[in-house]
Amino acid sequence: MRAREDVVDFGGEGTPIVLLHGLMGRATTWWRVSRWLIDYGHVVGLDARGHGRSRRRGDWRTEEFVDDVAELITELDEGPAVVLGHSMGGLHAWVLAARFPQLVRAVVVEDMAPDQRGRTVDVWRDYFDSWPVPFRSLAHVRDFFGSTGDYFIECVREESDGYHLLADLEDLYQIAGEWGRREYWSYVAGVKCPLLVVEAADTAMPPGQQARLAESAPGGGRHVVIEGAGHVVHDDAPQEFRGAVEAFLSEVLGR
């Protein structure tokens, strides 16, 4: 595959394993997870359009993001991929499996629900406006976000006056705004490959939907709830997240 600035090659060989980050994140937020995933295949992460180093902008529809992932897997030319997605990335992972089944071997969804209609970004606007931007240092970022501080230090860049979020907030509002207007159950019905849904015990997603997501996938789904974890499960409960994913991969990849 040609070198791409929006792709992080974490290493490993064999089955392609594609990592999709959440809203406002970037591929490098998966660094710690990638360290053990490389035992299972060739691990790469994609910066979604409007995030990280991606120069892609414009259409923020879910299907456009999914087309970008399909393009990456096709360029890898290593066969169907295992796709792990957190939050927004989880949505893109199962929509990818439904729209491009030939490209996906299995899917892991981390804390994302198919139907959030009625929710708006207004609450997010107030929260983001409360941030002490620019942050004065990476330590300031880590301290402000507490348990998710290590995640957010990957999502900022240094400018002359301090650290700013990499993604544009207005872009993020448009992306998330779509989730409040439509549901994605029809795509769940098209997931013909194995599916693992990892739900945070302290999730902000509508109750019951993630269990139903696993139950509704025709390819066979498994649902686990990770106690003590918030939305970024792989950071809040890394060992529990690893255990759930490794057990799933061992079955899917026959190890």
C-alpha cells in the first residue's frame, strides 16, 4: 500500500486488523491496544475525515466515512479485515460490514448504539465551551480530562498560544448531528460476519440497544458489559477489554 499520512501502520503480519477511532479522536488513540493486537495480524489505524492528519473533508454522512475505510482495506490488498471501532468508529465498522461484506471478516464495536434519534449537540456545545482552551501543556490536558486524559493528549496539537483540539468543533457537530436524525438498524441487519459488542457499564448510550445490536446481527453476535468502565472502555478497563477482544479473535481467527 502507498504511504498515506492519514494511516498509522502499527505493525504485525497476517490478517488485516483495522482500527477506527471515535469522534474527535485519531488513529493513535489505539496505541496501547495495538501493542497486543499485533500478535493477531497486521494492525493499521485510519484517521477519519476531519480528524487527525486526514485532509478529507466535505460530506460528513456515515456512508462517506465508510467508503474511506473500504478504500483503505482495498488498498491493503491483504484480504477481509477484522475491524475494531470505538463509538463513531463502531458505527462505521458495522455499516462497513453491511455495505462491503467481502471486505470484513469480523467486527468489534466499542460502546455505540444504532438509534440516538432526538439527541442534539446542544449539550455538547455547552460542555466544549467550558474547556480551558488553549490548554497550557499536555499535563494540563491530562489533568483536565482525568481518566480519559491519555486519550485526549493524542487529540490536540501545539500552536503558538498552547494546545488546541485537532478536529474542528463545527465539523464534529455536523457529524454527530446526523446520529440524532437517523437510525442504523437496517445496517445491523446486513452484518453477516461475527460481531462483538463491548459496552461500558457507565455508558451514555440508550439502554438495551447494544445487547439488541449483538442479538440482531445475522452473522452471530456477542455482547459483553465491562464493569467500572466509561465510554472509552479500552482506556478505562484495558485488561477487561483485552480479554473480551482476544477471546473473540481467538475464535474468529482459529487461534
